[in-house]
Amino acid sequence: MAKDKAKDKDKSGRKLIAQNKKARHDYLILDTYECGLVLTGTEVKSLRQGRASLVDGFGQLDGGEAWLHNVHIPEYAQGTWTNHSARRKRKLLLHRVEIAKLEQKTQETGHTLVPLALYFKDGRAKVEIALAKGKKEYDKRQTLREKQDRREADRAISAARRRQRA
């Protein structure tokens, strides 16, 4: 059983709960931050079961505090009347200097805060947020084209190496 838990974690002690792959497609990631979350007990229990969705989530800075909106953490199945609402806003734990820097950057046109990953690190729930700029449709197509070209080049190189060995 201990071996199974070791497989779930990577070398840094991170146990991934949810990832927002769509964000990397829709946004140009400028900078990333790791921050803690203020959660209730039933939210933590639900996260430990590996249930969460970051798809519609976004960050907002309000009055010197950072908040995470629209992240879906479903209600805990064994919870009672103390259960949480699934899409409530949650406070992000960041240093004051980081909040001031993010507030300055998000004032610029087109910049936003997007959650990239939700995970446990040494037993504490963390979220990786990114300062991002929205991509235009042609930028998305260009990124996909470059990714596909790189993949084809890697395949051609590996095929040539296999032929060379044989």
C-alpha cells in the first residue's frame, strides 16, 4: 500500500488533484505562482478523493486579497449539514508583495489570473496560478502547428536513428 502512494506523488512530494490543460491552450502563460488555499474540512476530504475541476476557474484581486472563483470542488459524499457549496469563492494565500505585483500586472489590458493545477504538497492543498494573457484564435492555431511540427521532426529523427542501428 505504501508503494501505491509513492507512485501517485512525484519527486517533489506533489500529489496532483486537478489540472487545467485548456488554460495552456487558451492563454499565454507569463508567470506562475504557488499559493495556499483557505478550505473547509469537507473541501479537503473531497480533494483527498481526487475530485475537483479548474476549467472555469479564475483569480481576482480585491482589496489587497486574492480570491479564486468558479473552481468546482464537489460536496463530500459523507458530509452532513456542514458541507460546503461546490463553487464558492476561496481565499488564496500569497505574500503581500506578490499580491501587489499581481495587482499591478492585472491592471494591464488582457492580463488575468488562471489556475493551472491543484495539488497537495506535503499534506497541504496548493494551487498553481498563472499570470496569463489571452491568445487570439490565430495564435492558438500557430501554437498547435508548431507543436505538430516538433512532434513530426522528433518522429523523423527517431525513425532515422532506428534505421541507422539496424
